Amino acid sequence: MIFFTLFCYFALMVAALAIFLFPSFRDRVLRATVSISTAIAFFFIGIGRRLGFVSEASFQLMRDSGSGVRTFAVRHRYLLLSGMGLLIVPVLLSVTFGSGRVLFFDDWAATSDPKIEALLKGEQLVPPQPLPPEVFATAEVEQIRPLTKEGSRDWAVLDVDFRNRLLLVYKIMKEKHGYDLALLEGYRSPERQAKLAALGNTVTMAKANQSYHQYGLAADNAFYRNGKLVISEKDPWAMEGYRLYGEAAESVGLVWGGRWSFRDYGHVEYRKPGFKLSRN
């Protein structure tokens, strides 16, 4: 990229010197620029006339005024060339003496969000301390999410990129919204997936090897308050937390289960580029 930038800079400098040092070349460049610009303008005006957007009288007036534009441009060619120079030179100086990177709007939008910036910088986040096993074995948890006590909560077996994004969601929820999250289940073996699928569609609709859990690219999470897991959707505090949790997850590129027809508010997954999940 730097070689291409230098080449463009060199070509523009040569053209600028030729324009200012050789009057005949300068006149040719100016006339060619005016002619091309006028031709392009008349091309689109002609289309507008054929489509009925421009009347015949207006078209004739524009065409007659075109010669006046050419005359004005030729007469004030030095002023126009100076104006072009004022527009081009600052950009060239910025590229030459700056960082070598022009910041476009898309670049600004992609790096202005501190959550995305943290991902781009490779911020190293540490998983929270594991909760006592009995927290996941209560009657309330078992009623809402059967067999949760048997799930894997090992962060180390999750996909690295997914893990970092999920940990960033944990950080956002804690620091920005005051919610503590707890990992209910991350990686899930095909055998366990089949076991859960056998419990019915109210538990999961995915069979073995049909879930991102089997590839370390999904996790089920809940809120942790006063020493207990809060999973119930009937709790207004939890439902507001799920809404914020979904926003945070989507902001770092994760898919939130709360938007599915089969609502799974605690579920997030990462549709990793280059990875295709087979549903067969």
C-alpha cells in the first residue's frame, strides 16, 4: 500500500510541475477537464430530458450556457488551477508526512466504539472465578434448565475468539450496567446434546452436532445475584438484564438467542467467519 501511495504522489507531483511550467500542457489539461466535465453533465441532462425530468426549454438553456462555462474556465484557468492545487496539496502533505493512513468514515465508525476497540487491541480478559457447584443444582435451576448441573463451564475449551468476545460482554454488563453474569454451559459434547434434545423442543431444538455448543462457539449464561442464579423470565430485573445483555453481545459480533422465535435469552453464539455449521 505504501508503494502505491508513493507512486500516486510522484505521478501527481510530475503532473503538477508540468501544468505550472508548460503553458501549452496546462491549457490542454484545462480544456480537456472542462470538455470531459461538460460532456458528462450533458449526458445526464440528456437522460433527464428523455425521462421527462428536464424540459426542452431548460435543456436548450443549459446547452447554450455550456459554451459560457467553457469560456469562463479558459479565461480564469490560472485561478481554477490554483484552487485545485489548494485542494490537492493538503491531502498530499497529510499522506507524505502523516502516519501514512487516511482515516475514512468507515474506519472511524469501526474504531470509535470502545468495545470494538478493546477487541481490536486484543485486550486480555480473565474468566470470573468459578461458582460453587451447588449454585447450579437448585430446584429452581433444574426446573427452568434441566441438567444444568452436568454442563461444562470450562472457559479454556471455548474457541479463543468467542471466549474473548463473551468475556467482553461480561465486563460491559458488570461495569456499565451492574449485572454479574454466570456461565451455565459452554462446550457441549454431541452425546450431551442428544440427551438434551431427547427432553423435547422446550429444552433445545438442535440434535447432536447441530449446535454451536459442540464447537466451543456458544454459551448459555444467567445472572448471579445475592448468591443465587436468576434465570426466570418473570423477573423484571432479569428481563431488563437480558435486553442489555443482548445489546452488548450483538455489539461485539455475537448472535443473541433472545431474537429467535424460540426465545433463548441466555444463549449467545459466534458465527465465526469460514466456519459452517451443518444442520443435517
